[in-house]
Amino acid sequence: MTTEEQQLLTLSSLLQLEKSFRNAATLAELSYLLVNDCRGLLEFRHAALWQCDSEKVIAISNIAVIDNNVPYIIFLKRLCKYFGLQTSVEINAVNIAELPDNVAIDWNEWLPESALWIPLTAYGQPAKAGLLLVREPAWNEGETYLLEHIADSFGHAWLALNPKKSSWVKRFLNHKTLLLTLIVLTAVLFIPVRMSALAPATVIPTKPTILTAPIEGVIDAFYIQPNDNVEKEALLVKLDDKTLKNKLSVTRKTLAIAVAEHRKTAQQAMFDNESKAQVNILKSRIDLQQAEVKSMEDWLKRVEIKAPHSGVAIFSDVNDWIGKPIATGEKILMLANPKQVELEIQLPISDAIKLKPESEILLFLNIEPLTAIKAQLYFISYQAQVNAEDQLAYRLKAHFETNENLPRIGLKGTAKVYGENVSLAYYLFRKPLATARQWLGL
């Protein structure tokens, strides 16, 4: 091969290597290309790439995975760290005799005598990485010039994949700016803000009438549906009266028998002194049977539960009650005025804050999450109780500030309860500090 052909081949290989540098997608891929694909241009035994900021060997020729614990890698790290501290950006031919003893130790065991240290940089910046090349023959001037071109191309590709910080970031990271920022943030943390907490809320009636079972029995029929508007004296619920009617029929027959026996005994008493003693006993039996009849007739009147006043009937599904046995005094439904409503809030103990009567509350209903309804706190439970979600929570009650467009009974949403003014630092770090205190046991 002629000299011109050899030069043309070298130039072609150099252009192909530069193209590979530009097309590399990651720093790892770029590092692999440098320590392995340079063999098409130069002859060397080993190549090692050192990253200055992380102080580690990131690529070695002919090695895919680097084990930092093997003696060879430990030796290379010590050697490259020494070269990486040099400020020169020129290619340096390594003279083993000039190296410190703790650096040059074990050189002959691992590396040949001829070595080059090539700082990798661009745009006149300090070296971001360094390449160590070693082989037996000495390096000539032409190879050194070729390595300068490769190093410059690699440095540009390295900075493209690991861009430098913008100027505003540098300005921000100076000491004065950091100190000023710290002072401003500290001052901001003392800004007073209103303490607040979020809790689930439900619209409930203010003074509902609770209708209970007047007698023991079984529910036979419901004449209304949940949330129906009912008028005063409207029939709501009827209990099964078959058992009572049967008992009343038997009691009336017993009363008729007692009356007949009393009449017969009274007639005999005119001629028989013994019958006179039985008259008062039979009279007492008649009175007892009459009282039982009257009592059962009164019970029959109670099997029909009527509305004591007009309002909205609040209860669960009708099918949950039909045929269900109930005891005397058991709650069946509530009758409420739809214009007399208030807000019930279940505030979890983990979100509890200092509250006072007349504290401001904003209600966001689930059906209108962007509309706030104002309310005013008037009741706070003394102790926390387990709610429907099996959570310990304080029960709060609040009046709505306006009587217009009141929400419907039973609607649910989220209430934002406002407390006292506190610093922004306390507002932000109250929960993390409480969690840390519980975790550390302080």
C-alpha cells in the first residue's frame, strides 16, 4: 500500500470515528468507542478512560464490566487520579522515573514503559476526563498530533452529552446569592397564615323528629319512600296487626264468658249464700278482662304511625324494613324540615387543630366542588369517637350563614375548617414534626 493510500485510509478511519462520537447516545457508549475503536488508527495495548469529577475509571479497552475491587483497577485509579490533578491540557508522555513512589509502584507488573496521558476537554475548559494509552514502542510525533485531533473531537462530544450549567445557574450558586436566598426563605417562613384542616362533611337536619316503634311487632307496610315530602297526619308506616286482632278477639270472648258467669252467679246469690261470695270475684275478673280489651284496642290504634307534622321523611330503603321485627322504642325514620339544616363535620384526630366557636368554615359539596358555601362553627365534641369509616374523629357542627339556596339533607362534601393564625413554618411542618416525634418517641 502506497503512502497516499495509507494516509487516505487513516483519514477515512478518523472521519468514521468522529461520526461515531457524534452519534453516541450516552456517555457510556461514547467512552466505549474511545477506548476500543481507536485501534483502527493507533496501536496500543491498553486504554483507560478516567472521569475527573467522579474520580473513577469508566471504561477500559477489551473489558465490558469494570470491577473496582480487582488489583489492576485499584492501580489504575491511583495512577489516573494523580494525572487528573494536573492542570495542563497538553498531551503528556509519562516518565516513570518522575512519578511519586506511591503512584509508580507496581507499574512494571501491569503496564509497559511507554504511556501517554491525554486530557480530554473542549472550549478551553478544564479537563473533564483523561485517557491513558500504553504500549511497548515509543509514541511518535505524528501519532501525538492524531491523538490531539481525536481528543478534541471526543471533548466536544462529551460536553454535548453532559452540557455545562447555564450562566444563571452559576450566578445563582455563588455564595452571596445562596446567603440572600436563605435569608429570604427564613423570613418567608415567619409569614402569618391561617391554620386550616380538611374533613368530610354531611348536611343534616337541625331539629329532626325521630319516629320510633310505639309497640313491639313486625313492620307490615311503608306508605312513603325515602326523601318524600309528607303532610301532617299522613300515614307513614303500619305494623302487622293480625296477632293483636286475634288476641283481642280471644279477650273479648273471655270477657263475654266472665259477664255471663257473673250474671248467673248474681241470680243464684238471692237464694244461695255461697254464691254471694263468688259475685265480687267474678266482678273483679270482668274488670280485668275489660282492661285487657281496652289495652289491646289502644295497641291496635298504635299500629299506624302518622306524621306529627309536615316535612321530609329520612330513612333507608323500604325493603330493609318490610317484615323486620322491631322492639318498642326502636328508631324507624326521621321527619325533618328541609329549610332547617346544618353541617356535621368529622374531623380526624390526625388533622385536629385549635378551634373556637364561630370559626369560619367553607363547604365544598361533591356535586359542586368549585362552589364554596360559608358556615359558622358552633359545636365541638369533647372526645373523639369512631365514625362510619372506623376512624377516630371529633364531631363538629356548624350553621350556614345564609338561609337561601340551602343544600339538600344528606349531601356530602369536604369542609375546610379555619383556625388561628400561625407561622408558615408551623403550617408546613406541623404534620412532619408530629410524625417524627411519634416515630422517635420524643
